[in-house]
Amino acid sequence: MSSVLFLKKKKAKVAEKRQPDKSLISALFVLLVTGLVLLFSASSVISYDKFGNTYHYFQNQLIAVAIGLVAFFIVSKIDYHFWKKYALFFLLATIVLLVLVFIPGLRSEYGTARSWINIFGYSLQPSELVKLSFLIYLATWLEVKKEELGHWESGTIPFLVVLSIIGGLMLAQPDLGTLFIIVFSAVMVFIVGGGKFRHLLILGGFFAVVLVVAIQMNSFDAYQLDRFKCLKDPSFSAQDKCYQINQSLIAVGSGGIFGRGLGQSRQKFMYLPEVWGDSIFSIAAEEIGFVFSTLLILLYLFIFYRGLLIARQAPDIYGRSLATGIVAWLAVQTFLNIGGMINLIPMTGVPLPFVSAGGSSMLAALIGMGLLVNISKHT
């Protein structure tokens, strides 16, 4: 009996001494600093043109990073199991925020999207918070329902119902890029948490057929269809519908092997739209070139690799599912952004994590990383 107690005390002491994944934290901080430098360089011209202040976007991003880091450190110190108790509340709260974007006076429109709400003069993008709250809820639900996931009625169908509610709200905004991120990360979590892959495979095949038929019948609006046309042939409307992707390719191509030099971009002088947001990688490629752009991508890949190791070594279904979801979310968002900028996939307009300007995106991503770091303490 005494030996059993001794072993338990010894295990408890070992658990207390466990350290977070320092490699992950170091890589994250390198990426944050790099992102701030790239954002300042890319946005200086448009900042001065729009606000008379070269540092406008940089200052806002600095504040967003500071707030995000406070949240990161707080979340990284709290046992990740704590959030299970509030999973449903978080999900419902963020769904309510999604509904608020349709209320005139609260919503803030940008282009064709209605994805923001104004709160005391500040813009908030609820879809960024939904990415996080849905993952926490889904990981919690999967742990509770682990014995019932093999059945359609108790596993796959309830999962699809919740996903459809969120998906419907995202389509109405419309924000197809964020919807794809949520769907992809949710499916990864569902599979890792014990859901039946063949169920999703059947449904995925059905929806793929529906998507192809919808495209053939021109069921999408002209703006969405134009993105597919630009992917196939960027020259068909180079000065109008495909203007952004053409300017992006010019920026990436003119960077060459080592780039024009930091701060020396020409495309940021009002040629390439959204240089502070979804087009920031193109400006980075122009200034730092192929070699250093590749190093930036490798930095992302290292972070995702460490995240997958944490997920694999997590002590329970909840931790494994949550860590997988966070990595899948940030990885697919990075791919959508960079892939869109080099015309590998249709442009989606999603920000580059930890680099593009955006307070909501930065806050959600850093909270997600805080959760990942806390899970690493328990592996």
C-alpha cells in the first residue's frame, strides 16, 4: 500500500515539473515578430494614404498582438479541461454574435461580405471566435459520445446538424473561406475523436456531386464563379475580375530568389489590393524573395508539426481532438491564403495567421495556441 502511495506522489511531482513545448512557443514568437515586420513594410504606403499615418495598421496590430499575448499566457496556464464546462455556452454565445452581423446598425460590411459587428466603435469578426468555440464544443461532445459515434443517429447526424447551423450562417454572410476552414477542422476533429470516416466519405461524395452540378448550373453568384474562372485563366479579365490575382503574381514573380529588399516593394504602391490583409504574403515574397518566403513557410510547417506531436501524445480524447482541430484550422487557413495568392487555388480572402492585420483573427489564433501549449504540459 505504501509503495502505491509513493508511486502516486512521484507521478504527481513529475506532472508538476512538466514544461510546455518550448520549441512551439519559440517558433510562435519568431513568427509574431516576423509578421509585425512584414506588416509594417507592406502597409506603410496605404496607411499613409488612408489615414495620414504610416504606422496605422502596424500600431493596431501591435495592440492586437499585445492583447492576444495576454490571452495566450492566461489560457496556457489554465488546465485545458477547464473549458469543457463552458463549451456549450461559448458555442451559443458565438452563434449569437454570428446572428448579430445581419442586424442593421450593428453589422459592418466590407465589399460583398457582412462579417463584422461594431462594438463601441471597434470591429469584431464573430466567425474567428466560432472557429475556436466550435472546436472546444466538438472535442467535448466527442468525449461524451465516444461510445455512440458509430451510429448515424447518435454520431454523424447530430454533428452535421450543428455544422449545418454554423455553415448556413457563414453562407449568408457570405464567407466561404472561413466556412471551409471550419468544416475542414471540424471533420478532422470528428475523425480523430472516433467518428466514422466512411459516414463522412459517403456524405462528402454526395456534396461533391452537388457542388459540381451547382457550378455547371451557375448556381453560385457571379463573384464566386469569377474566382474559379480566374484560377483557370487569370488573363480573361486581367484589369477587372482577375486584377488582384494578376497583381499578386506580378509581386511574387518580381521578388526573384532573394527579393527586392525589405521595404522595397512596388506593388504596395496602390497596385495590389489588401496588402495589409490577405495579400500580405505576395508583398513579402516580392521583398524577401523565394528563399526567405520558403523559410517563412517552413516556420509555419514546424509549428504545425509540433502541434501534431502534441495532439498525438495528448492523454485523452478531448485533448487529442482539440489539439488536432487547432492545428487543422491554422494549417488550412495558411494554405488557403498562400495558395490563393499564387493562384494554386481560388482566392478566398482569409488572413494569413499571425501576419495579416486583424484583431479578431490574432486574438482567436493566439488563444488557440495557448490551449495547444497547455495541452503540451499534459503529454
